[in-house]
Amino acid sequence: MTEGKSIINANLTPLPDKVGVDGLEDKWRTVWDEDGTYKFRNTRDRKAVYSIDTPPPTVSGSLHVGHVFSYTHTDVIARYKRMRGYDVFYPMGWDDNGLPTERRVQNYYGVRVDVSLPYDPDFKPPFEGTDGKKIDAKDQVPISRKNFIELCERLTAQDEKLFEALWRKLGLSIDWSQTYHTIGQHPQRVAQKAFLRNLARGEAYQQDAPGLWDVTFQTAVAQAELESREYPGFYHKVAFRFEDGTPIYIETTRPELLAACTSLIANPNDERYKQYFGQYVYSPLFKVKVPILAHPAAEMDKGAGIAMCCTFGDVTDVEWWRDLKLPTRPIIQRNGRIVMDTPDWIEDPAGRARVPARSLPKPLARPRSPPARSSSTSCASPAIWTASRPRPSV
């Protein structure tokens, strides 16, 4: 060392000819995993914990820029809370349950469920990926329920690895030790315990209520899984009659639901029908006595301005049924067909004889100008509103 000067010895590596980041992601991702940088410690008071309820993406679908955009928002909040000193609980789950997974497995392996078939421990699917092509039901190999579930678990496990690889590459600060699966045993047990706790608290009950039913897959579906489509239809002019035989006309696109009629509904501000509110009329063919009621959701400029409420034709019927406390009179079976047995609410002898579809007089009503008719579909198959009392599955 010379006077007034210091010497620093450093081992310098030569600069590369071209700067790159190859390998840096893998290197630091490994360091973060080994150090537990994003791990939830669970060693502090509840007030010091910031918990994120991560919405699990559906693994049967494809990730797109929208997923990246929305999960980046969540990740920014998670990092901010860590910097503020919180112990952040930030898991990642996979939604591998439900119809989307079922359809993907059908198309990927070329199979479908037949609950009447026995389990085959040596079963091998006819396909291993079909390049996204849809396989017609007639070409799908029927297999047992247990075989189908095994294929679901196999394919979702593959899909989840791809999803996780992309999230890791994106650099999301997720605690991957907290990964869960909606079809897994742990979430199932948690849900069952939650239902049992609801039952013990008196918060669980059974009730006949409307729900959406997929007539192809024979399962309940959520409204979020529906796609509404419009197609040509017809208004049918139908005459209900008062006790003295005076007619009052409604116009409907769903005459097949006449046997399920619970009431006639008009807008409370409609001067044409104010005088009839609270009175009763009889339905054609079946002679069921139904009230004329008022509800603000009735559209005065649609059809005749007065509609029949049937259980259930659409979501408006559900709203009227709930708000006006109407009776439940379902006539559509879970296979999408009208019941053949005579409902109890049809008491007139001539009306009871007309319930089987083969006995209905034709034509039922007079069609006029075609309106646009809405249809609900789920995974390219029709869905219906049906009323049922669910069985406990705890």
C-alpha cells in the first residue's frame, strides 16, 4: 500500500460479447424456492396475516393474456403487503372439477361415461389427444364411472403442470407449497366439514327450488356456464277464461308449459289489467284456477302485456315465483321431456285426461308473428329450468 492510496484487488470476469438473461429466471426461481421467499410462515398473530382467496383457473381451458393480466393485479397486492410487513397467504388452486373437465376428457381420450358398465383395471383409452377435435358421442367408447374419473385425474394432473410452469415463468410470488385442487381429497373434506358445521348451526335446509339442469350430461349447471342464444319462435295467443266464460288473452312462446301455469302476471301500471288484479281465471284445456297478479318486471309492450308464469320457463318465471310466493308446478322431467303422469293440481276430469302429450288437442293455440326466442345452452347441449329437492351429499 502506498502513502495516501489504497489498492483493491478484485477478480473480474470478462464481459460477454452479447449481454443476455438466459438461465437467470431458472437460477433465481430456484433460489427463491430454497429460501422460501414467498412461503406463508403461519407463525404470527391473525392480524398480521394477509390472506388472498385465489380464484382457481379452470385447467381444462387455455390460459390467455386475460389470466396473466388479472393475476398480475393480485400479485402486485401480495408483494405490497409483504413489504408492509404482513405474513402473506397466497396459494394457487386448480379448478379441475365439473363439466369443462368432463368434456375435455371426452374429446382428449375419445370416451364417455356409462354408469352401467363395470370397472376395467386394464382399460386403455383409444386416443391420447385429438388435436382439439371434437369426437362425436357415437364414436366415443363407453367406460365405467371409475375408469372415467381415473382419466380425469390423469389429464388434469398433466394440464396443471403446464399451468404451473407458466405461472412460475411469469414470476408470480405464490407459495407453491399451498397448492390445492378442487377435485382433491383435502378440499372435499374441508367442504364437507363446512356443510356439517352449517347443519349444526341450523343454517342448512332442504327446499324445493329451481335449478338449471343439463339434459345431456344429467347434471346441475351454474348460470355462469350458460350461453344464451336467440332463434326464431312464435307467439301463441291463448285464452284464459273467467268464471262466466269471458276470455282474457295472453301471448306466449312456450305453450308447452301451459300445464305448469301458476298465475297470470301484468305490470301494476298497466291500465288494461288493473281491474283484474286479485281475480281468478281458468287455464285452457286443463281448467286450473290461477290468480291474476301484478309485478313490475312484466313488460307492457311485450306480447299482450300479460303473461302466464310457469314453473319454470326462464329466469323471469323464477323471479316471479320467488317474489309472489307462487306454488311450484314442474312438468319437465330431467330428460327434457314432459311428464306423462297427471299432476295433482289438475283436478278437472277432462283436464286430467289431456295431460299425456299424445292426448293434447292440436292445435293448442294460434301462432302469430315470430319473436326472437332465447335458449340457454351449456357446453353445446340444452339446459332446462327444473325444480327439485337436492339430497344431502355430506
